[in-house]
Amino acid sequence: MENVLNGVIIKGIGGFYYVEAAGEVYECKARGAFRKKKITPLAGDNVTITVRADKENTIDEIRERKNFLLRPPVANIDTLIIVSSIKEPVPSLLVIDKMTAIAVDKGIKPCVVFSKSDLGDTDAYESVYRKAGIDVASVCCKTGEGIEKVRSMIGEGITVFTGNTGVGKSSLLNCIDERFSLATGEISDKLGRGRHTTREVTLYHIGNGLVADTPGFSSLDIEQTSDVIVKENLPFCFPEFQEYLGKCKFTSCSHTVEKGCLILDALKNGDIDKNRHESYVSMYNDVKDLKDWQL
């Protein structure tokens, strides 16, 4: 007996994919055709599966993605919430800015959250992103500060929480919605406790949407494995640049050193944050000499 269902991949590990469909979670293998086409199913993919009573369940179709990230590997994202602790470890604004730029490039709404606000003042960091037009919040799981603001960032689609190892993403999610720990347990039960020990992206029902708690990464990881944004698109990935683009003296302006650059003028006037522009220049220098065949 076979049953064809539509669902969403909530976890993939070790060649097995766990698909939520019709209120159940099914363990599936991807058909060989995907491997031949070099397509890797991702958490967040909308798929069609065949459920069989006596044989292996299979993923038969992956519907078109509106976007996806390489790291963390998730598809069809609506909101990316980048979590950085104020201390232990200290924030890397370049890493945060790379993540926000990648999100904007892919049509994802970026938000920034500074955790462990009881360990230091977050005002200066918040100011950087508020000036850039990016939603930002500071939270303390011990006191509950900022939890409502972060809760309001979660939409009805897929929201991804990501950040360096040790920033307290899971603690934050538990504060946002106490059902998160329950959902974590339920997924573990369905997937089999202890069966897989490697941590991968897993989607959970939180609020009215799906939330991804992703494995932590190091700054070095994101430097080496982040999605590449071509130099022509990079200025459009900084929301605070938008009102100046196309108005510089030279049409080929890179917004790094040129005379007559309105973005550099805005930087001098304090309308664009110095740290954000430094991140832009660093990212621009990384990709300015890349050829099409290298992308």
C-alpha cells in the first residue's frame, strides 16, 4: 500500500530525511535522481513523498525554493535572526554584517539579537543596526528582558535562529516559547532518541510558524563557507545605502574610496555607521577580483 503526501523536511541527517506531512513525521530517503542532478534536500524544503507500508519511504519531488542558505543549510526562509552574545564570546560585527547581507541578497528579512545583556552594555551595538534599518533587540534569559521584542520578530513562515557557538540560542528559544523544549522532545521521540548524535538543522513549530535552531558555528566557519555575493549586488545588501545608490558622481563607483561618492559623504556626516561601512569594504575586497568561473 502506498500513500502520496505533501510535506516539509524538518530534519536531514545521515542520508535520511524526516518529513512532516498530514500531522506525522516520516523517515524518507531521497530518490537517486536528486543525487544525479546534484540536488541536496534541505530542512525547509516543500516536498512530495511516497509512504509505503512494506518498503522505504521516498522523497519524489522537491518543489521550487524561494531561497536557501549554505550555512546554516535551510530552504524557504522568511526571517533570519542572528544571535550574538555581548560577551563570552564577544560580538564580531563583520560576521553579523555578512549574515545580514546574505539574508538581504536572498530576500530574507534579517534581524539581530544581542544575548546575555546582563554581562554588558548593548546600546552601542544596537545603535549600529538601528541606524541601518535592521530590527535589533537585546535579551537576557535570566530577567526576561527583550524576550517580547524577539518574539515579535518571528513570523508565520520559516524563521531561522543562527549564531556562534555559545551564544545561548536554545535558552533564548525556550524563553520565547516554553513549547520549544516540548517540541524538541517530541521531535527527538519521533526521530528516535540517541539514534543520531550529530547536530543538524531541525525545524520546530513555535508560534504560528516553523523555527529552525541551527548548530552553532565559529567566526572562522562563516568566513570560509558563507554564500558569495557578487560585487555588483553587494551595495544593495546594505539597506542604509539604498537612498544613495545610483546618485554617485561615477556610475562605476565602488563606494570604497572614490570622490563624489554619496555613501562616503553620508559616512562622513554620520548618517552611515563606520563599522557597517568597514564590513562592506572588507566584503567588497573579498569579491572584487572574482571571475564568473570562480563563483
